[in-house]
Amino acid sequence: MSIFKIEKRDTTLYYRIIRLYPIILCLYLIIAIQPISNAANIDTGTAPSEWTFMIFLNGDNNLEDNAIEDFIEMATAGSTDKVNIIVQMDRRPNYNTRYGNWNGTKRFNVTKNMLPTPDNATQDIGESNMGDPQSLIDFVNWTKTNYQAEHYALVLWDHGSGWKSADILPVKSISIDDTDRDVITMIELRQALFEITNNGTDKLDIIGFDACLMAMIEVDYQIMPYASFRVASEELEPDDGWDYAASMTYLINNPECNSAQLSTQIVNDYINSTGTKGEETLSAVNLTNLNDLVIATSELGNDLKNNLPLYRTQIEGVNDKVEHFTYSISTYIDLHHFATLINENINHQYFLTPIKNKTDAIIRFLEINDDQRGIIFCRTKAGTQNLAEQLKKEGFSVDALEGGMQQKERDKVMRAFKNKSLKILISTDVSARGIDVHNLAFIIHHQLPEQLEYYTHRSGRTARAGKSGLSLAFILPSELDKIHEIQKKIGIKFTETIF
């Protein structure tokens, strides 16, 4: 199941590639609008629940039948003293006559076996334009006031079309309201979440999109300051969407579950209900870990764009093979698959050595490859400086880059490395962020990184823009299990080397 995708703007290669890096959006000034004044008379004197699960259920379109069915699914579990299932539901006039044939917008505290009839509504707010971000703001603020909890989840239910920058038409959106002929654009969604969460001070625990095509890095980038987890699909969803009966039953039975557990359960319930033979996807993403992916994607996009004249054929070849998701006039591609194809030119190797012989083994490698340039990664500042001093004594053109250095010293080292007067850079993971140096033949892992994602970040410094490169780890025999773990989780193949 794929995790992220990136949208392709145009049929020309230039726009396919430039679309890969995230666009840094400015924060828009948000004008505070007072929420609706006719709040229901609800007793809020009780202790907060564990979870309040909010569903912005926009059935004011051709999905009204499915909105009704999903409401009934939620009611198979129903709210308890520990879990509030709160729905704002909008219906399309003269489309479905069931349950009172009502239209407009109503709010429900969904209790067990409840039906979506007018008499069961907690509040009738008339026709609310659920394509207006203010309607979302009002709903969440009303819910958090009247149904306080330790944790909050918010699901936007309706059609979805992903992400596109505001200067490219059509702007992508979610929550189509047919009566008011309006949608919530991704920029409007960001503005709404900014206000709902007090600029991220009161983050939501989960934001979910029970809609098509919303699991994109661009969407995640816009919402990541305002929630801890995101649940969405990069593919088209079937009309019946998520399995609310299973997921809400899990939550009722496990009210003390955390955000990761609930997000994962929603994904598992969805896949269990749709099966694995079709094209359905759903992913739960920890948004607090997204920034490293944003940095890596930006570097990848800039690297491809800058080298497009030289490596057009190779990049076109990758683009032809990558997994695509086509909907209407837009085509999206899977970022993980794209990065995997790009990195096919990296040769991953490991060299087994006792710890006392590790420096000597690195020296032998550098002597054999004395005409090549690369980066050696160490875990600690002290280790970086110690290895640099040892290699300098052996006559190698090396220098260290680590966080304890003065900025002017760091700048001096980077200038030397970029202008090729310095052949080997020895660096910590954090200090190497943002380094953009071309034509590096190898990456050496003096120690394997503690965090798995850093292996990918390190290795991506070589084999850029269609070229080949070597990622070589010097490991102790006891670290072979770590090599196997990296192979399994990242989907690469290591070979052992000797020299």
C-alpha cells in the first residue's frame, strides 16, 4: 500500500519534475468570525470524555445515500460516557426521501442505533454551506465546547480531489456542497485549521479524509502544524468509504487508545472491508515526522530540476515506469515508488570489521578510491572530529562538519567541499541537512544511524540525477541484524564487500 503521492501539473517533463518539491506557503491573515449563536442547550458539567470523534458529513451532493448509510454505521456503536461521536450532516434537497426527507444541516450526538431523523438531531442550524471553511470552524468549535474530551479526531467526509497550488486551475478541494455550489480549497482548509487549533497550540489528534485522492505530501504539508496524525487514501475511494461500524466499535471498546492506535485501526478496518485485490489504499501518517520528508523531497525536486538538461532521458524513463493515479485532468504519482526508481542507481554494500580495525578499513577504502569524493557519516560530534583528525594524519583531504562548530567555521568547510578543494567531508546527520553537492561517488556510514530514515537521507547524497553511487556501511558482526532490518523496511538489497 503506497503512502504518498505527488501531483503532475502538465504533460511536459519540466512541470512533472518541478511539481515534486513542496511549495512553501505563506500564512494567510485569518479574520476571526464568531461561531453560530444558537448553540444547543447541552450540559457540559460532566468530566471530559476520552475521545470526541467529529465527522463533517457533507451529503449535499450525489453521495447523500452513502452519507446516510455511514451515519447508520456509526450508530451501530454509538456514543458513550467515554466517547462522543458527533456529526454535522448536510443533505441534498429532493435526492433521497428517507428518514423524514429533510434538507439543510443538522448536528447529532450519535447514540446507539440512532437513525438520522429530524427528531434525533441535537441541533438544527438550517442550510449551512459545508463548502465554506467557516462552517467547519463553527462545527469544531461548537463540538469542543459542548463535548469536551482528552482527544479529538476530525473527519472530512465527501468528494476529494487532492492538492494543487492556487495559481493553477482548477484549484483542488474537498467537501462539495451542491446547494451552495461551493467547496473547501486546501488553502481554505489550512486557514480553518489555523483558527480551530489556535495556530497549532491546541492540535487535533487525528485529521481524516474519508474522500478520494487526499493522501498527498502537499496536503500533509498544509495540515501538519495542526494535527498529530492524518488518515487518507491516495487512490479513489469506493462510495461507501470507511468502515465506521468496525472503527467506532473499536473506539467504544478501547476508549483509552492513543492516536497512533486509532489511526492504524481505521486503516486496517478499511482494508479488511474493501479487500486487497483492488486498487483501494489508505494510510495513517505521523505528521510530527513529516518535516524530514519535506526536506528530502525539496532536495530531490531541486536536484532533478537543476539537472534536467543533462538527464532528461533518464528522468523520463523513471516517470514512465512510476505508479500513476489518474483522475479527471490531473495525474498524480506515488512518491515512494518514484524515489525507489531514482535510487536504483545506488549500490548498497556493507563491510564487516571488528571495532578496533574500523578506521584502518576506512583508510584502505579511501586509498583505493583516492580520486573520488564523498561524505563519511558519524553519529556524534566527538566521533566526527576524532575521525577527521585521524584521517588528516594519514594525509587525506578531509574536514569535519558538526553542530559544535562556529558558523563561520562551518561555512568555510562547506565552501571548500563545494569548490572541490576538500575531497572528503565527515559529518553528523543533523549538520549534513541541506547539503547539495553534486558528483559524490560514495557515502560511508562510519556507524549505522540510530533512526532508520537517516539511512535514506545519507545514501541520497550520492547517485543524484541519474548517476550511480555507492553507499557503504562499516559494521560490526553484531550489527548484521540492523542491515537485514534496513533491507526489509526500505526495500533495498545489500551485498557484502571485501577489499
